[in-house]
Amino acid sequence: MDRRFVLPLALAATLLSSLAATPPADACTRLVYLGAHDDVITARSMDWKTDVATNLWIFPRGMARNGQAGPNSVTWTSKYGSVIARGYEVSTTDGMNEAGLVANVLWLVESEYPAYDGRGSGLSIAAWAQYVLDNYGTVKEAVEALRAQPFTVVTDKVPGEDRLATLHLSMSDASGDSAIIEYIGGKQVIHHSRDYQVMTNSPVFDQQLALNTYWKQIGGTVMLPGTNRAADRFARASFYVDAIPKSEDPVKALASVFSVIRNASVPFGINTPEEPNISSTRWRTVADHKRRLYFFESALTPNTFWVDLKDIDFSKETGKVLRLDLGPDQRNVFAGNTVKDFRPAEPFVFQGL
């Protein structure tokens, strides 16, 4: 073996062995592409053991919200309309608002939230991403507000399971800015930089960055890790999102981004009993911040379709809550711009106390 790689490989082995002791978790990947002519595209995969009961929703401005954390829940009225992907009929897992801000929640088993005694303002973790989409137009604005900790994030059990939802939140905007928010040891930790283009699951983000530094020393054209583990997906996504051409053609740029998020996906039907943290990719979203297009791709349908936010009435006066029924396992087939296929619906209630 080339001596240049002996020490780095030893370091990687040490880091990866520590990851092997990480408790089981479900997996996802999120990446941000920074392209030509200030193009910004955010992609994410949803990897989960079972159907997440995802449907797409359109929310207008002016919606009265409640944090669903008891009598002292934080309340707000949405300033921005948004298109979101719902999870388990009780939470916002992903979405983009009309200002071009994207929010994604991914699993992080190391998450530990502050104890909530019900006295201060509380926010259900199921509404965390929606709070961001409703209230802020840029990452900088969101980070400045959330640093003040206007609420305590309150978690609850995953529907149908006996484990708490442990999530971290990523944000990206039309300028290419990014931020990742985690709760480690009961304290909020914010990573804010345009450089933070990729996020997966365990370990915590600081350690993900350390692992990525190692792979940068190797060089992605020499060798890249190929397993489904979160650290390996982080390395592949980080290399490819910078390696793909910065095409001036937005269609080609989207094709490149889709190819990267597919590369970081887990083949459908994969089941690894000795590593229950590896779950199949069930769906992917790709958000074109500049053109305000929100793409959705299910693993079980042949078509990728999109929602053109420019065609939506988000106004408080005449905008409506609309739902696109994706069916069990997101098997309903759609094509092209699906704004016309959404139907009026009563807004779902976020899971809470």
C-alpha cells in the first residue's frame, strides 16, 4: 500500500470504529449545490425503515400556529407561504418557503434536548422545521433569531415506536448560506457557514467535518468510501457536490444534483440486520432556490415531478391550505408541475404534548 495512505487510513479506522458503537438510527442525506450564476440547489434523501406516510402540502401566509407543547406553547402567524413534505401526518420533515429558504430535519441519535418544565415557551419538534419556514426568509435571519432561544424544543416518541424523535435541523437559502442546528448535552449548537453544504446523521456535525477532512486528504478521485453508513455518505456527497460541473444550464445542474443525492441513497429493500441504522431511501426532494421549484422523487414511482412555487397563491386573503395525496409508500404517479393536482384540505395538527 502507498505509504501516503497508511497513517490516514489508520486514523479513519479509529474514527469509524467509534462510529460502530453508535446506537441504531435511521438515515438521510442533505447537500447544497453552489453553481453558476448564483444557482443554489438543496437536495435531501429520506431513509426510513417503514412508510413515513408522506404527502405534500401547500400552506399560505397568515396561518395561526401553536407549538403544541402545552399551555405555554410558542404561538406565531406565518409570514411566508411554503410547500412541505409531511411525516406521519403529524410533522414537517422538509420544505421550501416562497422566499427560497429550505429547512430539512434528519435523524441524529446523539441529540439531547433541554428539560422542559412547561414554564417557558415550548415548541414540539414536529413543528421545528415549519416554524423556520413560516418565520424567516434567510438563514442569517433565522440563526440570529434562534440564537436567542425563543423556545425550548420538546421531543416525543416516533409514531408507532417506543423511542424519542432525535433530530437535527439544516437550513439553506437562495444566497447559498447554510446552517445546522443540533442539541448536544441539552444545549443548542449552531453551525453557520456557506461551507456547510452536507449533513447526514451520526456522528455529531463536528465529527462529520473531521471525517470529511480525512477524505479530502485522500482525494475523491483516488478513493471514496462506498458503504451506506452516514460517515461514508457524507464523504461521497461532499466530494461529488463540488466535483460536478457548474453548468450554466439549470436543467443540467438539476440533473447533476439529482445524480449526487441518488449516489448517497440506500437501494430500496436493503435490510442489514446487524446494522439496523441502514434503511432504504424512500424518497428524495430537490429544491431549486433561484427558480422556486420543489422536486419530489419517490423510490416506488417512475416519475420525478415538481411544484412551481411561482404558480401558487400564498396570500393570506385568498390562499388555501392544499394537499397532494402521494398514497401509501408514495406510489401515486404524477408528472410535471403538480400545482393543479393539489386539493383543499384541513391543516394537520403537529404532534405534541
